[in-house]
Amino acid sequence: MTLLLPEKVRSAAREALLRSGVPPGHADIQVDLWLDADLRGIGSHGLLRLPRIVERIKQGLADPKTRGAQTWRGDSFLEVDGQMGLGPVIALGALEAIMDRARQTGVAIAAVGNAQHIGMLAWYAERVASAGQVAIVLSTSEALVHPWGGRQALVGTNPIAIGVPTGEAEPFVMDTATSVVSMGEIHDRANRGLPLEPGWALNAHGEATMDAEAAKAGAIAPFAGAKGYALGLAFELLVSTLTGAALGRDVRGTLDAEHVCNKGDVFIVIDRARAIGIANYLETIRNAVPAEGFDAVLIPGERGRALREKRRFEGVPIADPVWNQIQALAGASEHVQENIL
Amino acid sequence: MTLLLPEKVRSAAREALLRSGVPPGHADIQVDLWLDADLRGIGSHGLLRLPRIVERIKQGLADPKTRGAQTWRGDSFLEVDGQMGLGPVIALGALEAIMDRARQTGVAIAAVGNAQHIGMLAWYAERVASAGQVAIVLSTSEALVHPWGGRQALVGTNPIAIGVPTGEAEPFVMDTATSVVSMGEIHDRANRGLPLEPGWALNAHGEATMDAEAAKAGAIAPFAGAKGYALGLAFELLVSTLTGAALGRDVRGTLDAEHVCNKGDVFIVIDRARAIGIANYLETIRNAVPAEGFDAVLIPGERGRALREKRRFEGVPIADPVWNQIQALAGASEHVQENIL
């Protein structure tokens, strides 16, 4: 793990994308999203995703140049064919269109299909809420979660992010998968030889396991048991029916380099937020007496935001293999510079 | 507990409301909502709520006659001042307006403030999804849930319901609070002298307890720990900022008969659902091999729906004190009829 200044990472990652045929404006958006995840401590959605996207471009599974095709199907419903474009490029274009439209109509929705992985949802929700609007962001993924009472992964990790303006500079932003833990956490524990918590996962035979290695071939539990399963399944159906995304085990292409990406993404932007009393309410919660075993009562998203501020100055940790790959992909131009110096 | 034919319950409950000054059309809507909850086995949202509403009408805290004031703030944003009207009367009026509007614009939202408790959210989501549209319903409540890491109830139980058409007769409908259990369950266990599960609740001092009686004065845990807290808090902020609803411990009037009801409700209706592959996907889940300790893999909402069918013929259980109260409130007219016979 190397601690690197964000601008150094940004520059190398940008160069790696440019060399793969990504236009500069698109590279800026894509790298900003990944770097933001690493800055906030969500490494699973950070720059470790870069080599996979480069590989997908090489395989013809991702089109780095397209901005997608937007079609209004009603004044407040934007249908977006991502045309295999980069997730944040397609999604941000859609988001800006519906933020604009929601100012007029009060609410607007974008249903995005056929784009690459859109990454950490908080990045989008924060942008909307910082502009004084409310955001609901939903996305689907490969089936990694078992239905409550089932043995096999049949539902995506299907995250949700919500952003709400607070009337102050910093909006409220929460972002969570509907699984009890991420597959990234399972892989991390497997790599470090650590056990899982009870109730987190099943092995390939659908039996409860605390062995992280066994869980990698199995299924993660939904959060909150039956309730989280209901919510995750609802998001899977909602996103699919609006975007035409595949369902369950038919979803592919966010983790591999062999399949077209057929999950979906939905953005809802709501205008007319008043933000009265919200900052005070959040302050009441922050100042609440913590329970036994807790140091403080936290507001969702604020720990990640504080970490981001810290890492902007102190550097962001990037795993050595990831950093080496990025440098290799950014390749010749850096070496040339070094030779010049 | 008496097993009663639904139509007998409906008729008596309707009469009780009419005698409290509720117009017949409004009584039909309100009773249908409560009865649907009892039929589905959600007794906490059923007819046991009737005496409280009658009391609130008597106290001038609920206006049984108003249909609320609807104002379009943009083509797709309906602001509704509930004018202290009956929850389902105000909400259904709003819902029908935005279902209609969403057919044109693709999506429409209703932000409802100042209405009584709107009851079981599934009732609304089912109506929308049965009409081929997608529904997201959010509501807030009195602060009953502690923040993750906190000692005191500061967040509502803030439920969400989602309805999605399946392309078949029966839509997908899920409905859950963001608390690990309902306060109704806590009260039920207290009444029956049963302990709580570990992790469900804190007592009035913010200490973990399994004593249901102690938990009544304390706080319920959010579901899924930090994740459910984040989601419940997000719903509280989202609903408040759009409806002007109170926040946290300032929310009152859904459980008591002393305060104006100041929570809020948000309905989002989305058109353009395609429902391709959803019925097949749900069938795959239904047919999945259950895990150890489970008889079947269930689709959310289907157990309640099956129970409703059964109870429609076999009768619905209503607690004796509730049934006695309803009969007393329906009162004289029944007695007069008996005298005539």
C-alpha cells in the first residue's frame, strides 16, 4: 500500500485512460469518480477498477467515446441508451439533464441501460444535493446475494444512495448496498486470512460459512434478513422494468471482461426542497450521548467526507499492484519524462 | 380475539366513522385501508386504529370532511396540504392525481403534509403497481428508533413501500419499516409477557434490554445497524424537506390524541414500466431450494396476500376490546335494528 498525493494518482490514471482511447473530458470524469471513492475509504469502488475498464475497452465491451443516446419519453422521463459507454460519463450526462428538467417540472427521472459500472453512488447524490435538490440513485449488479431463506445468489447487491440538501454547505448523503457486507469485504478477508462474521455468507452449497474463501464462491446475506431481501429485490425489479436491465443471474459485465454490461441505473432528482430545520436536527443527532461501546453518534457519510479531506492533504492509499498497473498503463509518457529529467 | 367476516367488520367500522361525522365515501376508503391490514396480518395498522381517529376527530385534531388542497408546483410535483384530513382520503386523492400525471410526464411526485396517519403503505403501492406503474411510498413517524450508536429515540420508524408491475395479475409489493421490529411487536410482547430478541431495543436509559415493558419507554434499533439507520434518517430528511414535516422528536399526532399530526408522506409514481422477464425471475426465486431451517423461498408480500385471500372467506381476527369499541362507536343504530327485529 502506497500513500500517494491525489493529483499524482489523478494524473497517472488519466494518462492510462487516454492511452486506451478515452477522450480527455471522459477520462477526467471517470478518474474523479474512482479517486473520490479511494479518498473516502471505499477502495472497492476506487482505482482498482481501472485495469478492468481498460481491458473491457480493449475487448470491445466498452466504448470510451460515446456519451449515450438520450430520449425524453415524457417531460420528466429520460431514457438513456448507454451504448456501452463509460458509466460515469453516461450517468453524469443523464443526471445533468434531469437536474435541469426537475427545476421546471419538480421531479425528473433517468433510466439508464447499457452503460459500464457507474461506481460509488454517493458521488452522484452529493452532486445533486449540493445543488439544492434531492437525489435517489439506484443501481443493480451481478447476483451476489441470496434471497432470505435461499441457498444461492439470485439478487444483486443493489445499492441505494440518497442526497438531501441541509441548508448548509455540506449536504446529507448516504449510500449503502442492500447486502450485509460487500463482496469486496469478503475478498479482503479472504486475502488476509480472516474469518467472516456469523450470518454474513453461504458457501457454494448454500451452507452457512465463516470461511471467506468458501464464501467467494457462494452468496452474501441481504442486510436485515427478510427486510433487506425485500428491499434489494424491489430495487432489482424497479431498475429492470424501467431500464430493460437483465435480472438475477443473467446480469453480467460489471466485474468481468467477457460480457456486455447489462445491469441498469436509475436516477430520480426532486426539486422544491426547503431544508428547514434539517441542519439543527442533524446537530441534535451529532450531539446525542453515545451508547455503550460507541465514541460518538455519527451522521451517515460524514466519516467518509472527513477522511476525504484528510487524504487530500496526507495522501490516498493505493494498493501497490494497482498502482503498478496504473503506472504501466500510463506507461511510456512518464518514463519519457523521467528520461528527460 | 374474535374471527369475524370482513363484511361484518367493514359495516360496523363504517357506521362508527359515519357517526363521527365522516362522509360515506371517506369512511369507505379509511375502513378499506384498515381492514386490508388486518386481512394481511398487519394488525398494528388495522382497525385497532379506529378509536384513536374517532377521538382525534372529537378533539378537533382531524377533519373528517376535507379532501385537502392540491397545488401543482411544476408539471410533475403535487404539493398537498392535508388540512388535518383522514390519511388515506388525502393520500389516495394525491395518488390518483399523480398516477394520471405520470402517464403523460413519465414520473410524478406528491408531497403530502398535515394529514392523519396514512396507514399501511402496501395498500397504496399495490394500487399503483396493479395499474401498471411503479410506486415508491415513504412516510415518517414519531421518533421511536435510536441512531446507530445512540441511546435515545431520535428517528422515526420511517417505512418504505415499493410496488412494481410483474406483467401478470398480481404485482410485486414490498413494505417495511426501517426499524428492526415495529413498536407494535414490542407492545404485543409486553402484553404477553414475552422477552425481546437481543439487539432489538434499549430501555429509557439507553441500555440494551430484552424486557419488552422497559423497551416501550426506550428506543427500537434500526434494522441492519448503521445501514438501516442511514436509510431511515435519509427518509426522514427527504420527506421533511419536501413536505415541511417535523423532524425527530418534534413529530407528533399519529399515535396520540393531543397533537396535530405533523409527519409527512411522499408518493412517487413512475410510468414506462416494461415488466419484461419479471414474472419468470420471480418464479425462479419461488422455486429456489430453501436453506436449512426454511420451508420455502418467499417473494415479499405474497404471504400477506395469501393470508388475505384465506381470511376473506374464513374471517379476520379482531381483538375483543377493539371489536367492542367499534361496536360501541357504531352504537345505537345496530341496537335500534335489533329492537326492530
